[in-house]
Amino acid sequence: ALPAPPAAAPQPGDVPADLDTLKAAVLTMQGAPGYAPRPRTTAVVYGAYTELEKAAAAAANATPAEIVACAAYVTKTLPPIKEALARNGQYKTGTKPELLCKVIEAAARGAPAPCDMCGRGKAKMIAPGVFKCGGFYDERFGGYQPCPASWSGATLKRFQWIDTPLGFGGKANPASVPLPPFFTQAAADAFAASHSAPLPEVRAAAPAVDDDDVDEDMPPPPKKKAAKPAAKPRGRSKSPKTVPKPEPMDDDDDDDDEPAPP
């Protein structure tokens, strides 16, 4: 049996933000004056956030990376969420809220790496900021084999979260987080070069017009002229042709067709 390591405890900053709080902060951010979504040609880069993303993170007691991840995945259906988790080597079972929490946490901090004790299990969050190895299926014994490994968010080894359709191309997590084996440095550099559009700036809202600010000396706007009625076609109108009435039938002519009396 594998020896059990010391119990992992969450460290400050390791605990992910509450999902409902994140969703509310994202909705508030998206409804703020001047908000503009991230362009599809902008790569998610750790530390490069808009002022609205930073303000939303402060309001939710979260990190800006969590706000960016929540905004990217909160409207997705289950299939693309599961695909992203499977692509990054994560468990894809659970309810939609559970999978959303999992994908936001991994996209914001990095995808948990395979277990460094058994080498085959995957890390799964059993409490906020606490992870445990999920064990693995051993073909030699024909059954499930548990693993006692556990980690805090600070001690858990991670890989860069990769989901290029949503802008996660190898630089979304801290530089100390390495790339996964399936995504090379050349691929990360090429993605960053092709997705270098700047972040959207906060657009100034159009000022409301106050009646008191209207200059009374300004002339009134010109009145629009009424449209003239359509001109009648020129030329003499033709009188309708008169159809002659049929003449009454002659009774004498009718008698010619009747047979003569005997």
C-alpha cells in the first residue's frame, strides 16, 4: 500500500470563489456602461485584464482570472465543457454546477496534473482548495485501486489550461505553470502571435441630454415640407364605350319554329 502523505490544507488564495458569486459579478460586469467582450482574436494572458474584470474580481472576492474563465464558460452547454475537461486530462463527470466549478478553477489556475504518487490517478477537488487522487483501475487485479495522495491548491502540480477556441492558448496561467505534453512551446508562441489583438477599452457612455442644458437661443429645427400629392396623368380621359342594348325578340318569329296545328 502507498503511504499516506500529510493531510493537505488550503492556503490563502487557493480557495476558489463561490460559483453564484462569480456569476453575479460577471453579469454585473457585462451590464456595466462601456463594457465590451473580449475579441475572439485576443489571447487570454495571465495578468492582462481590463479594469472592469479587475473590479468584478474585487466585488466577488475572486481573481481576475476566475472572472475571465467564468465569462468564457458560464453560458456553455455541457458537451463543450466536458470536451474541454477531457482535453486537459480532467474528470468530466458531475452535475453542470460541479463541472462549471471544475472548469473555472482549472482555467483560472491551471489544469491539475496526473497524480505524482501513483502516476495514474487524477486529482479531484473534495473541498474548496483541497484535492485528492481519484485512484485508478488496475487491469492486473481487475479492480479499482485507491491512492491516498492529496494536495492543497498551492502544492498541486498543474499544467497550462488549453482551450484555443476560447482564447486559452498556453499563457492564461502564471508563467511558472508549464505547458502540457500535448501543447508545444511553438504552438503556444504561434497562438499568441495570431491572437494579439488588444483588450477592449471601456467605452464612454453617451451623456444624457438635460433639458436645462438646451440653448434657448438656438433656432428651432426647420419644418419639413409636406409631400405633394401625386400628379394626375395628362391627356384626355377616354369615355367608356357604350354597349348597345339587345332588341326585344319578335313573338311572330317564335311562332315559325312551332309545328302547325293539325
